[in-house]
Amino acid sequence: MNRLGSASQIIYQSFGKFLPLRSFFSSFATFALNIFFGYRPLLGSLPCRMTWSCFVASTKHLASARSSLMCACVALFCGCTTDRSGSQPAAKMPAAPVKMVARYTPTPIKIDGVLDEAAWKDAAVYKMYLADDRAADGTQLQEGGEVMAAWDDNYFYLAAKFHDSDVVAGMEKDQELLFNYGDICELYLKPETSSWYWELYCTPKGNKATLWIPGRGRFGLDSLALGAKSGLVVAATVDGTVNDWKDKDKCWYVEMAMPVKDLRAYGDAFGRGTAWRILVGRYNYSKDLATIGPELSMTPKLPKTFFHLTDYYAVVEFQ
């Protein structure tokens, strides 16, 4: 039984002693804990919907309490910011998007996870953040990182260094939802004037995935998104040991190269004078973290812990 199941049983046993109310308390406990714990971020949408349905059904015989309790739960449900169901959390539009500089490199970058090219020595460096909803209560990022971007006529490049005391990578296959299995770097690229965007993955073991989302109304259809193909090239190196929780790791490095021809495949121009948006997200699993489940960080900073708030992505400044 998972953490949510165990905790909901405690509430059930403590408060659901009256037989007519047992189904009510069991459903409500599971639903509420899904919301408060944010267990398995971006994967909780189906359990939330199922337990919500059970909760509503079980309150049919509690007419006097139903109205107030449902209102409270709806308010909690709206705060489930990492839901992968497709409904973006409410957030005010940004006053002005931040910029992320990507400098042109005349020499192609070797994708080996080493980050020793001249392009990276001259690149602008951007640090990782917690989203505002996590930082608002004083929560601080426990394991940070830095990212850089570059480009040439054939590729858009990303490099990152992630501080990590316990590097985890439980999947050794490509084209999977790799955030389910361990640490991951996620690169999002979106043309400003189009609805579609790319979601690209790299793990500490160098596994990769390409997802292409036609528009936000198609978000959540992972089986379709995973059907995308690209010439994405990735590599990673680890200062430490992967999947050994008994020792202390230091960090891992990632390099990604997305072919420009793939980014242009749907009619969008790419390079100087074009408008693209970018987000870099990270899933960080570790036994040393205080969080329940992975720590999610990103650059630029988002108002909610939800990587698909495309209006808040940084603008790529091609130099």
C-alpha cells in the first residue's frame, strides 16, 4: 500500500467509526491526501478524479453537510497544480516574459555530457528555481542547478549541471515517460505564434524521449505525444554512482541537441529574428530530500509547479 493509502486508512479508522459514514470518510480522506501531498506530481489526475467521484457519490445521504464540504474540496482540487489532466492552474498573465540568451556557435558542439566546449564557456548561465507556489511558504530549493543554451544552423543545444546527492535513473529505455522512473532534465521549446510545442527528456543514464503536443487542448494524451519522432541527441555524465542510495553523489551533467530541421517541420522559422519560448524543468528524486516524492524545479521561474504554463516560458534571444 502506498503512502496515501496508509494515511487515508488512519483517517478512516479514526473518524469513520459510524457505519453509515465509512464510505464518506474513506473517499474524502484519499481525495484530500492526494491534494495535500501532491504525491507523484503530474501523475495524480486519475486518482484525484476517481476519489472525487466516490466522495460525491458517498455524500448523497449527507444532504446537510454536502454543500459546505463539496465547496471546500473543490477549492482544494483547484490547488492541485501538478495535475496532468490538461487543465492548467489559474495564474495571472506575466507582465513581461523573461529572456534566455542562446548564442550562436560557429563550431558544432560534441554531445558527450562533458561541457568542455568553448560555446559553454561563453554562454549565459541560468539557475534553477522552485515555482512561486512552493516558495511562498518559505520552502527553499534543496538541490539546484544551472543551464545554458546555444545554437547553430543545424541544432539547438542545451547544457545543464544539476547538484544531486542521490542520482536516480530506473529506466534504460528511450521514448518512455521517464519522469516516472527517476531524475530527468526536460526541455520545452515552443514557437511563439503556434499552439504546438516540444517536450524533450534526458536522464542521467542518457536515455531520451521526444514528445510533441499539438496544443494545450491535447495535453495529457501521453500515448499520442510519445508517438513523436525527432533526431534528438543527448548525453549525460555523473559525478557519483547511479542508483546507489548508500553513498553521496555530487552532480550530473546533461547535453541535448535538437535538430533545427525538426523544429521547422511544421512550418515555423528558427534562428535570429524568430520568436521561440523555452523552459527547462527538472525532476529530482533523492533519499536526502525533505519532500515527499521528487523536487520539481525549473527555469524560468513559474507561478505554479506545472511545467506546461507556456505563457510563462522565457523568450529565446538568439545572438
